[in-house]
Amino acid sequence: MSQVGSAPVAMDAHDGEADELPPPPPVPANVVPIKADDVESEVPANKPAKPKRFPMARPGLGRKGQPIQLLANHYKVSVKSSEEYFFHYNVILKYEDDRPVDGKGVGRKVIDKLQQTYRSELSSKDFAYDGEKSLFTIGALPQVTNEFTVVLEDVSTGKTAANGSPGGNDSPGGSDRKRVRRPYQTKTFKVELCFAAKIPMNAISQAIKGQESENSQEALRVLDIILRQHSAKQGCLLVRQSFFHNNPNNFVDLGGGVMGCRGFHSSFRGTQSGLSLNIDVSTTMIVKPGPVIDFLLANQKVDHPDRIDWQKAKRALKNLRIRTTPVNSEFKIIGLSDRNCNEQMFSLRQRNGNNGDVDEVEVTVYDYFVKNKGIELRYSGNLPCINVGKPKRPTYFPIELCSLIPLQRYTKALSTLQRSSLVEKSRQKPQERMSVLNDLKAGNGEDIFPRNGRWNFNNKKLIQTCSVDKWAVVNFSARCDVRNLIRDLIRNASAKGIQMAEPFDVFEESPSLRRAPVSRRVDDMFEQIKSKLPGAPKFLLCLLPERKNCEVYGPWKRKCLAEFGIVTQCLAPQRLGGINSLLQIEASPSIPLVSKTPTVILGMDVSHGQPGQSDRPSIAAVVSSRQWPLISKYRASVHTQSPKLEMMSSLFKPRGTEDDGLIRESLIDFYTSSGKRKPDHVIVFRDGVSESQFTQVINIELDQIIEACKFLDEKWSPKFTVIVAQKNHHTKFFQSGSPDNVPPGTVVDKQVCHPRNYDFYMCAHAGMIGTTRPTHYHVLHDEIGFSPDDLQELVHSLSYVYQRSTTAISVVAPICYAHLAAAQVGTFLKFEDMSDASSSQGGHTSVGSVPVPELPRLHEKVRSSMFFC
């Protein structure tokens, strides 16, 4: 976004005489000066001053394979050429006393009122306003100084109350004198529109031609803002570039007082076919509207108000908006009363009928509503009140008079059951999705032949097997038939070519420990193992008490992998499920440019805390291939970094003569596992970055990888290919005239791709449920020199080497492994559950502001294993 004063200051370099400067102060005897070079090396820049690499242009199109006709959810948009300009203004909103306006939603009301009030002064210009800091017009505003005063009259809503009190006629705790004098509330705002930039409208046509610039991105953004503004005027909930109508037909109940709300995503994109509008079905989570008491009962899964935990209720309700009866006022919840409704006192100011003076009397909230207002309260007397006032000036309502208004986002982490319910209830088959959018307008020498992106290991042996001895079973579950499980496991292992001995022992958890702290449960189990086994086991099969993501999982994994170096596999009792398989091209080997030249494949991902856990450190993971020329075996390195920081900060971390970064470990492991060969090719697959961060990936992150290589050997100069994989997009493909998903192995590199940059969509997997979501691959940098066909073939191959599945997966395996490694090692850290402590409207921790704990290093015995599988 353009900002006032963001342009660099122009300076002329010349060889003339400089003005004479005073000499520097003398250096104290006990101070050693630091060289400027040393300072620069200690503090790496977050951004390069000027990018030296840019995303590469498309070298051509893929030709291999069978062409098929597809439909995409992109709709062509015609744009007339124009010599006019969008003018961009920064919006500064203040209250009358010059305090900045920080509440969400009020900006649109203020700007709408400004347009109505000052229409003639603004030459009746239309605004495109993003609801926050940016406003656009076609042509400049007529005035040089654009400062306005706007008065909002908001009858009985509490949103613009005087003196911080809601001031409705039915709210105890506010000022009755104010209420008597003013039948409605007004609030005065100061609005300043500061010129920021002008954007030529023909920048849109430049974007379509692939001549992208900051102007073209901003011009497309204006079009997106116009669409969003239209949706906002219709009363929709806006979530980034998606909008959601208040239509109960679009709601699905997920349990716990949470609902899924189906809406639409829309965005303008420049493509090879011209300007297109990408429209897709989108889903967000909202709080279930209706009586507050019903939400709390559902949220806490209790059947009576007496069983509600009111501390949890206070956290769940904070910042949500309610509507009160019978006056139909709207307020924001700031908390709950300290006492129940029939005990909570407040000072009621009443006029004395004889002399007009105002007297103050102490009454309970309950008595005020029942006796003064004549409102029947059926069950609120023994429950806390809802507080909608200010911290030092509370205003209370009985809870049964309060209902949550519709379309309020639920931003905390969903439970496992809620997540699975959301997936099940929001999925749509291709025809249904397209209809909705259009209504808008093995081993042993045997080969396994995949069909529709799937294969079957029945009656097949695994290609590289190992023997399993010195192993044991630990059982945290009270509901598992362990002996039958062991028998079936050994029998199935043998059928797959794995020689598996009987376990040393089965260690059962004492029933008395099942409610003990989890750390004690894990420690006790290890004490049992150490006391009864003759030596350290090589493998431990762990049966969890209920589900894989239970509380035992993280501490158990940490104990095994970090402290003892024991390979472990955790299983949930109700679902039980060397290398399992190799691609034929690996065994040949015949992978273009990979099989003949030592090549390491890296998968990189950063995992962040779930919604409502903004203080949790982010986890950066790098997985790397090993035992070249295989592309099926990987190992992982994992570090913590600041919360919500997407760019990887520890790829290269020099400390004196050592490098503690993630890349060094990967390169050394490749060297030792691949016949002491250094990789001449490095292929990087990066997950989780947006298009605005592409230049950072190929300038900052790639530079760190290059520095890590040079740190090991200054003369070593491998070639690099950098590819970003995106799943979080809204492009879908459909077969014309068929209800089925597109076939696995579908590649799209024209029509809806970037007009200049090198990108393509791939559906490697068979979409069995819902509509297939393709992965969008962006090739940012390619020194290795892959042809489009060879690169697409490599990406497709890497979707078939995922060892946890007998299906092709939707994204290359190294990225899946990086995600798994980050998630699994992240469980090592002991965090308090902050999901309840955060309000549903969530606070925010600024990026890079929090010191983070270091992860324990994996034990050397498992460091090079695929422990994350």
C-alpha cells in the first residue's frame, strides 16, 4: 500500500569537496571499537534494501499427457480502457476529543454519513472504502484540505453513548439525568482524508498483460474493495475477501454454540485470458445467535444454568454483541456482574416529585427491572448480569433479556469434533458447488498400478523392510484388547515382509493414575519400562487413552524422541491402522535432472498457533531428502520462532565458527547418507506464503540457504530451484457435463494462470469427497533448468511418495512432512491452553515481539528417522 512520505529521498553522488565536519570524540581507553561489518553480520536485515531476484517468467507450457476440457470458477470481466486515475486517501478517524477510533464497524457508518452530509462539497463523488484506513475515488476530491466533522445519531443502540454509558431507557448503572434530557444519543467524529497516491486505471490492463507493478496490484485491490463495500451495505459479515449473508439456510450447527456459515469468496485476478473474477463457496465460524443463556449451555455442554462455570462464561462472552429486550438496544459485552442479579446493587437517580431534586437510591438490578420497569424475570435472579458499560462505570442487564446478534465470528480453536463436523457439513460435490456458483451468476519385484490416484498393498510386500525386535507395548487405554492387537500386528507385518518378534512386555497404566497430571503418568510408565526391561527398547507402541491428539501424546513423544531416542508409534484404540513403497522411476532411476545429479529436496513450512493462541511460538520445519537418488526418504529439523512470523528466521544461524541453522543439519545428513556426495542441485518446496511474500522467499530465505552452503564450503555453488505451493486459494476445476471430480494427475497451466509468472495448478489426488482443491504451484526461481513437462512430472511424482497413505496426496510429500514435523515437535513444548482464556474476538500479538522457548533437540538415535510419520 502506498503511504505518505514513503518515497526514497533522491541524493546525487559526486566527487566534490564535502563540508568540513567536526572530529569524532576520543575513544575511552577501556572501549574496543566495533567494526561496522561486524554489526551488520550480527543483525541480519529483515528485508533486502532492493530485491536482486524476482519471480521468473513462464518458460513455456507443458505438452505431455492427454488434453481434456475443464471449467473453472473464474468469470471473465471486461474492462474499458481509461486515462483516468484512482485517487487513494488515508482515512484518519478521531473522536471529538482527538482520541483515535479503534472500534470495528464504525468506520463505514461514519464514511456513509460523511457522504450524505457533504455530498455537494465532495462533488457527489462515489467512495470505495475498505472499512479501515483506505479510501479511493475516481479523480481527485475537490478540496485540498479534506477535514470533516460527522455526527452520528444512533437511537438506543448504545454504540455511540454519551460519557461512556449506554444510556438506553432500560439500563441500570447509567445516568438517568442524561436519559431524561436526550431522547437519543449522538457522537461526533473528526474525519481527515489525506492524499496518499494516484493510480492509473490503465494499470489494470497492464496487469492483464503481465506487466505487474505496485499500481496494478492497487488497481485490482480497488475493484475488490468495491465488491466488499457492496456486500457490507447489504449487511453481510466480511472476512477478508469473503462475505456472508444472515440467512439461516446457510448455517450448520457444529455443537458447542458454534455454527458454520456458508458464504462466498470473490477476488479479481489478472490471468492469461484477461481480467477474471474468481468466485468460490467459503465457510466461516460464527457464534450461534439467540438467547445468551442458550449459547452458554451449549458452549459448556451442560443442561442447567446452575452448572455453568461463570469464569469460562465471562471469557466466552467478552466483546460479543447482544440485543436487549424489550427496547431492542444493541451493546457490546465487557463482562459479568460480580454478584447475582438479585444481589447486584447500583445507584438509581430519581427525581423528587415535590421539588424537582434528584435523589439517589440503592436498588438491585432485579428489583429495577421487575418493579420499576414491570418486566417479568423467570430465571435471571440467581444468575450474574451482563455488563455492557465501562470498566469503572458498569451497566447491567439480566441475562434472560439478552440475545446474541447474528453474524459474529467465532475465532477460537475448534474442538476435534467441531472440526470434523465442519468438514462433513460444508463439503460439496463438484456439480453442487458449480450450481451454487452459477446461481450467483510395492516390494518383492511386484509393480502396483495406481487407479484414480490410489493403490492397494493387499497381498503385496513392502520394498525395503526391517526387522522389529526389542520392542514393547505401553497401554494408557482401559478399553483395548492388547493381546489380540499384538497378534494381528505381527501377522500383518509378516505378510508385508517385516520380521516382528514378540514384544518384551506390555506395560499397563495403573487405574489410580488415570486422573493424575500427564507428566506424572508418562514418568511412571517410563519407570516401569526401566525397571523391567534388560535394556533400552528400540521401539515402543503406545496405545492412547482416547484419541491421537489427547494430552498424553505430546509429553510421550517428547520423552521418547528427545530424551531417550526411542522410535514410537501412537495409536488410538478405536482406529488402528524401511519404506512402504518406491516409485518405479526411483528404482530405475529416471527422474529428469534429479536421478543423474546429486539432488537434495527440501520441504519448508511454518506452523502457527491455532486461533485464540496468538502467543504460542511459531514452529519452523525443514525436511530434507536423504540416500540420493531416492526421493522417498526424508528427515526433519525443527526450530521455534516468534509468534505469527511467517518468514523462516533460522535457516542460517552462525555463532562463531558454528552454524546452528536448519539447513546445515539437512546438508550434512544428505552428504553422509548419499555416499559422501554434496548436492549439486537443491530443490526447495515452500509452503504457506502469499504472493506478496514471494520476493522475500527468493531473496531473504534463499540467501540464507546459500550462506549455509558457503559456510560449509566456500567453493561450493549448487544450483537452486524454488517452488511455492499454495492450498489456501479459491480456484476450482470441474469436468464439463460430468458430476465427477477432475481425474488425478490433472495439470492446468493456461487460461486461468498468471499472464507472465511461472505457475500451474495440479490435482494429483483423486477427490473422493467434496470438490477437489488443486494445489497452486509457483516456480519462483529455476537455475537447474527444468522443462515445464519435467518439472510437472517431478511434482506429480512427489505426490506419490507419502509413506502414510496408499493414495496420491494433494501436495508434494516434503511439504506434508514439514507440516507433520512442525506439528508433532510443537507438542513437546508445554503450553497452557489459552483458547478459553482468549476472548472469542481474540487479542493480537505483534509479530516478532515475544521471546520464544527453544525446542529440545531430538535424540541422535531418531534424528535421521522419519519420526513424523
